[in-house]
Amino acid sequence: MEEVKAGILFQDGCVLQREKEIPVWGEGPEGAQVVVSLAGNQAVCRVKDGRWKCTLPPMEAACGLAMTIVCGGQTIALQDISVGEVWIAGGQSNMEFFLCYDADWEPMKQAECNPQIHMFNVPRLAFPGHEKDVSECGYWFREGDKAWPLFSAPGYSFARKLQPVLDVPVGIIGCNWGGTSASTWMEEECLQEPPLDIYLEEYRAAVAGKDPELLKKASVEAFASEDSPERRADWAKVMYGLSLKEQKEWQENQEPVPENPMGPYNVGRPGGLYHQMLERIIPFAARGVLWYQGESDEGYAGIYDRLFETMIGCWRKSFCQDLTFLFVQLAPYGTWLGGTGEKYPELRRRQEMVSERVPGVFMTSIMDLGMYEDIHPKRKKEVGERLALLARGKVYKEAILCEPPALRFAERQDQEIVLHFAHTGTGLWKKDKAPEAEPEAEIPSPLTGPRERKDGFLVIQGEKPVEIREVTLWGNEVILQIPSLSGEACTVSFAWVPYIRAEIYNSAGLPMKPFSCEL
């Protein structure tokens, strides 16, 4: 008899979303009846085209439940099932970023365990048949498990901060892969219209005239090298953080590795991870998505808003749910392994456009957490906590300040520019630099120097920067004193550079978002 199977998420220790219908699915013998039972609720369906899906009614939060899936003479019995809040932690390396790399990992390990936090890593396999050690993936676990150090630091920190507030079980599903474009996390059909078709055009050009079998052979060899214990251990050194000098030495000492060509077995192919990873958890009921990604789409920064917005629509359609998206605006960085964040100001602007334009999408700022010499900030605990604050205010409707300061409007008053901000709480304040703080490593534009850029603000008039004599914080206002300001039009900006250490906060401790506006 053909074996009945449940979807990958339906295992012991699973967390199901409260207050929503609960889809349960899997595979089985054609035409067979499937009965799913949970806490007195029952759903019945039949297998069609080898697959089945039953839908249980919405439930309130609970834990310690048992689920049975019965098909013919076969029974799947699941234990330790919880009902609570489910979030998907998606994106690239800064969301994938393992807990063991986090600056706060040691104190986190020593904290009291919270058994109400459940975690799950979707196996990071690039193509069907990809052979790789994914022993940290594919099952539900809690703190202390061998997979815990290899879970998303932002995702775990989000749950750690949120669970005691909600007092219900929290499940975090890690579905992420470092170095990936948003284009690989959506269906290919979503990329067919301009300007997003550039991703498909580049893919078609890359595979044109290539032998599919040779592409597969090259990818398999490249992944075998990349996935080897030696390469993974070597890459871990980079993720823990290297100085510029150490990065240069690391690059110089690297042995040649097989190239992984773009093609049907490359992890970055359009739609690749949507089919290979995301589809494995669709249509699992969830409250929303935590998203930290964009670094790999810097090359097309000017269309990132369209790309991200389209991806959100794709996920909401696929999951048949109006998923909330909470995302992280890209952190400042100067240079890492030879790359720079030259287009980050534009990319951050496009990210913010999505949060302003798309309902149910909210953004937090980490403009104070960046590292000049590393694209991967190490203080991910704070990233997760800021996402949790955003969830508390925007999703769970607490009356709290949860958004970073945002420019409302600017006006000129003689030799001053007055900037008015929203989301300031009891007022803006400037953080004093700690003695051990990173040396000033701001990357100015070719026009500017330290005299013209003050506390992150820059005023351009007549295509030239003008000196800001003083910056004063007053409640929800910032006042720029500019003695040489004339009557001409001008542009005022804040943190509009690849790297800066933003030090102006609201009363919730959230740093001011970058902006640029004309007066």
C-alpha cells in the first residue's frame, strides 16, 4: 500500500497559527480518504493527484496537544502540538545569520530557557537531489537543541522578546539562504513584466547555448566544494567577522574553487528557492513574515521597490493569506570582501517606498548597528527585538511607539532649516559616543567633508555643500543653523551615504531613518 505522508512542517513539536483556519496537507494513495483530528476538531478530505489537504477550524492558543492523520489502515500520530503565533523568517544572509555568530550569543546561551519558543529550519537544498548535510534542518526544536546555534539570530531574538508579552507559544520557521536575490523567492511568472523581466532576460542569456547536463555537472561540483566541512568551517571565520586586513589575507589565501554557473541548478536562478524551499511550507497558516534582504539586489537598486512589492504579492497569493510583512531596512556598511554599499542609499529609499505603499508592510531601522568593515552586523539580537517591537504595535495593536523617527516636512526660517518628524515619542535625543565606539568611518560623497556633514545631516545649495553651524534637537524637531544659507533652492539629507553611525533616536530607542528632500 502506498504510504500516507504529511507535509514537512507537521511533526512533533509543531506550532500552528491561532485564530486562523489551519490547513494540513500531504501525499497519499489516489482517492483515499484522509481524516485529520486535533483537540476535538476533525477535518476530512480525499487524495487527488497524489496530494491531500484538510482544513481544521480556527483555534485559540494551546499547547501539549496531539494530532492524528488517518488514511485507510495507516495513522500518523503527532505529539507536543501547540497553537499560538507563527512567523516565517525569510531573506538572505543577514536573516539566515546563525545565533552562534551573534555578538550576544554567550549571554543568550546562559539565559533561562523558554520552552514556548519552537524553531524550524527549512532545508537549504538548491535543487532536487542536492546532496548536502542539512542535519540542522527539517524538524521542530527548542533552545538547547544541536540546531539552535545554527538558527536565525533575528528570528530567534524576535520570538524571545515577543513570547513573554503574548504569553502564547511562538513558532519561527527559518526559510532563508545567504546571498540570494528576492527574484529567487517568487514564481517566475511574477517577473515577466518590465522592469522585473531583466532577471529573466539575464537568466536566459546565461543559459543560452549551454548543455544542461554540463551545467548540472558544474553546479554539483561547485556545491560539493561549498558544502564540504572544510569550506563551511572556513566560511564561519568570515561570518564571525574579519578586519579589512584579515579579509584581504583570507581572499589571497583562498584555493581556487569550482565555478557554480547560472542555470537550473544554481541557487540564485529566478524562482529557484520559491519552488525548492518556500513551496514546501505553502500554505501553512502564519501571522506574517520577518524579512531581511536586499543586499544581493543592489545592482538593480532603482527597481527594488517593484521587486519586493511583487514578491510580497506572490507570497500572499500563494499562502492564501494577507500575511503581514515586517522588514529591516539595510544596515550601513562601507566595504566587505572588496564590495561596497555604493547604491545602498537608493536601495534603502526603495525599501521605505514599499512600507509606505503596501498595506500591512512595516519597516524598522538599524542605521546605528552597521559595521564599516562588514556587511553582516553582529548585533542581531537588537534587530530581532526591534522587529518584535514593530509586531507589538502594528500587529498586536499595543499602544506603544514602535517605528523609527521619520521626516514629515521641512521648512526654512531665515538662516535655519527646521525638520519636523513623526514617531518621536517624548522627543528626539542624541546618543553620546561610547569610548570604545568604532572610529568615525563615514563615507562622504565626493562633494563633502567633515565640516559640511554634521551629525549625519547635509545641505546642498547651488550644487555645493554648505556648512551647518549647529544641530539642535527640540522635541519632534531638528533645527539646522546655516549662516551661509541663501534664498536659492536646496537639498537637505540625513544618513544618505553607504555607511554612517546614526545617533539620533526617538524615546523608544529607535534610530532616525535616512532621508533626502528638496526645499
